[in-house]
Amino acid sequence: MTQYLLSVWHSPANPVPDDPEVMQQAFKQVDAFNAELQAQGLWVFAGGLHAPETATVVRAGDGDPVITDGPFAETKEQLGGFWIIDVPDLDAALAWAAKGSAACMGPVEVRPFQDEPPSS
């Protein structure tokens, strides 16, 4: 089994819904998707994130760390939430991402985690 990050992205073309009914429908659909992942034993962890403007960036350097407000990336596309799943292969991850995309009503990026280096 391989762990994959399924990340939910928001952009001007796919904003966070501002209609409370649409948002509640998305919450309901995501809850059902989460329950299905858990029932199948594929769930590792998931979470939704607050808006990008709530972010704080910490940069370590030679001296004290530099702390700034706002998201690290100055882009229109922002990470809104994620799932970490443990599935047999990329095809399975893509199938689950399609279900997750339908549930959250937005695009979902699929990326595998790096393998652990062999212990010596």
C-alpha cells in the first residue's frame, strides 16, 4: 500500500462556496466520503484549512527566525484541505480523488508520498 495526498484547491475559477446551503451540502458530502474511506480502512488523516490569509510563514535563517503574515505562495490558487489515504496504487488513488472531488465540489490533486529510505 502507498500513501497519497489528495489536496483540495480553491481559485477564482473554483472559489469556496459563499452560499451557506451549498457549503452545508459540501460538508455533508465530504462527511459521507470520509466515512466511506474510514469504512474501507483507507483513511489515514484529513483536514480542512482556514482561509490563506490566516497563515503565518516562518523562515529559519542564521539568526532568529523571520515570521510574516499571510500565505507563503502569492498565487490565486490556494490549498483548502486534504486527505491522506493508504491505497494499493495510483489508479486507486485517482478513483478516490474523483469521489473526493465530487464530494467537495472542486479540483483534487493527487501526489504520492516518498518512500521511507531503507534502514541501515
